[in-house]
Amino acid sequence: MYSELLNKEKTIAVIGLGYVGLPLALELAKHFRVIGFDINVERIALMQQGLDPTRELDASVFQHVEVQFTADPADLHKAHFFIIAVPTDINEHKVPNLIPLQKASESVGKALKPGDYVVYESTVYPGCTEEDCLPILEQHSGLKAPQDFKIGYSPERINPGDKTRPLATILKVVSGCDAAALETIAKVYTLIITAGIYEAPSIKVAEAAKVIENIQRDLNISLVNELAMVFDKMDIDTNAVLAAAATKWNFHRYSPGLVGGHCIGVDPYYLLHKARQLGIEPQVIAAGRRINDAMPVWIAKNLVQTLLQKGKNPSSSKVLVMGITFKEDVADIRNSKVVDLVKELMSYSIHVQITDPWASPNEVAHEYRLSLTEQAGKNYDAIVLAVGHREYKKLSIDYFKELSHGDLIFFDLKGLFQQQRNEADFYWTL
């Protein structure tokens, strides 16, 4: 298989062209013949023009590679090595939503031929690839693994917005259903990953490794979020405490904040789901999720209390929220905890306006039924800087004063203007 791929006698198909799949397809296309498949016709049209819908990749990366971008499942029949990188999210009950993964498996299953390979990159719980996805592949192909085709798992490690760690520079974990599968899958990824390959002993180990990477970060952030709540009551600067503690050689520095996105805020629920199926209730993981999920409510409560203390009626107040993406300098609004904060403020009948130079107004309206304001207005009773976009870092306290109605009540959730905090009439940060 590997030599045929290298000689471009056979083709690699990447299914799902988001933050993970698109850079992967473009990197693979430097060495192999590649089909890039996504069900979103509008996104495919942009890629065919050499544009990244996520705004993560420069147009130049499209220029020297050939990828057949398509939304037609029939084109998958031309491929022999399939990489599935579709999103895995949770539903409103915080239960894993496997529908995109199942549909992708169905499309690939219909295109499978004897000798083909299927590798999953989507974050899942241990056992999902073999217990949930493999039966779908077998059902729609009429084939059986591992004798007729091979499967593997190689968890994605893309960090949106991070220009210092492109795909090739991040060590890749790979796994396969047997030794032959592992060898071939490792060879394919070795050609594009300069940082090296780690061969996991099984698919389940690779799945588990991925999900706990994000659980560990979730728990550490939940600790500092809880500390922030405690220190706020004590009128102690949390960031000052963390800076002092970080002078010890073995202290791990994390910052408090809103924990959203498609990794940290979602992945722990996958392991929680699987553990509960097995009759285990993970106390620590669940506690971390409760703390981080509660942050928007806590911040909103602090803001409302501040308005009341300043003699303002929340129901007649106007608040500007700056930033709605899940992190700075990305266009991704999935699982943004700023949305939860906005809706919590609205529950107090506060009039909330939202600006964001990165987010798509159409996506925000479609996903959350919220409207973005193109330009900030005037006479705001409070301003919440929720996301640390580079455009916001260029501003000053004077800018926020100009937008305010009377005294500046400034909730700087990212702590970008701590050095100018005395210039605000009321300054609050996590």
C-alpha cells in the first residue's frame, strides 16, 4: 500500500476539512495524490479557490500542491487510504454526538475495497473506533477487518491560532489494528511529520491518550478557576498569586478563564460517558467540568452585582461584549463559553451588544441566534473584554472610556489591561 501511495498509483482521501483535515490534506498532497472531502459545499468552493474557510492557513499553502476538493461522496471510490477527521461534539445533554463520525464511516464504508486502510483522527472515547465505527465500515462495505481491510487511529493535535506549532512540528501518535497496519500507517505519517512518530501499542491506548491530554488541561484550569473564585472573595489578585507561586521550580502555571472550544470543553465528556457506561462515576473529571462550565454564570453574577453597586439598573443597562470565538485570533465559535456568558447576562434583561473581528455574523446567527454588531457604539454601562484578539490588544483604556456611559466598568477577562487598571473607574479580571 505505502509504495503505491508514494508512486501515486493509489490515493489518500481526507474526510472532514476543518481545522484538522484541511492542513492534513495539504501536507499530504506534498507527497501523495489526495482527495479532500467535506459535506459543506460552500466550504469546498472556497478551498477550490485556494481559500481556507477557517482563516488559519495562508493562501500560499494551496499554490504548490494538488488536492481534489469535493463534496461528492462518489469521488471517495477513487481512494484507497482514508483519513476521517470530522468533528466530535456533544449534545445539549452533554452526551457524545457521534452522528458526524457515523455518517463519515458510512460514506467511507460504501467506498471501501479489499486492501484499503481507514484511519480515524477525531477525538473519541477508548473503544469507539473498533466498537462503534468498525461495524459501520463492515456493514456498508461487506468486508471484514483486519483480513479484508485495515483500520487505525491517530489522534489530531492541531492547536487553532498557534502559528508556532504547525502540523509537521507536532509529534504524532499512531496505532493500527495489527502490526502490518501500524507499520503502513506510521510510514504515511512519518513522511509529513518532522517531529516524529510515537507508535501506540493499540488503538484503544491511542484513543485514551488523546482524551486525557485535554482532560488534564481541563482539570488544571478548573483548579485555577476555583482559586479565582476564592481569591475574589478575599480581594486578592489571582494573577499576582499565580506569578508568585510560579517562582517555584515545579509549579505548573495555568490561567483562569472561560474553557470552551472543541477540545478541552468537550473531550472530558467522552470519557465520562464511557466510564458511566461501565458503571464508574469519575469524581475528579466531573468536578472539573462543573467548575469550568459554571464560570460564565459566576462572571455574569459579578457583573450584575457591580452594576447594582454603581447604582445602575441591570434591566436598563447596556453592556458591550468584545469577542465571541472560543479563543483569540481564531474564527471558531464552536462551544464558545462567551455565548453562555452573553445569554446569562440577557437573562437579567441586560441589553447586550457583541463585536468580534474574527467571527462570521452568519455563523453566529445560525448557531446561537445572536447578532454581531459591526462597530461598537457608545454609552455602554459596562464593557466585557472576553477574548484576547490581537486587534483588542492594540487598544487602550482611553478607547474603552470613550465607549462608556459615565464611569468605565471594565471586565477584562483576559487581563490584557492590568497595567492600566487604575485608569478605569472599576476594573475586574479573573
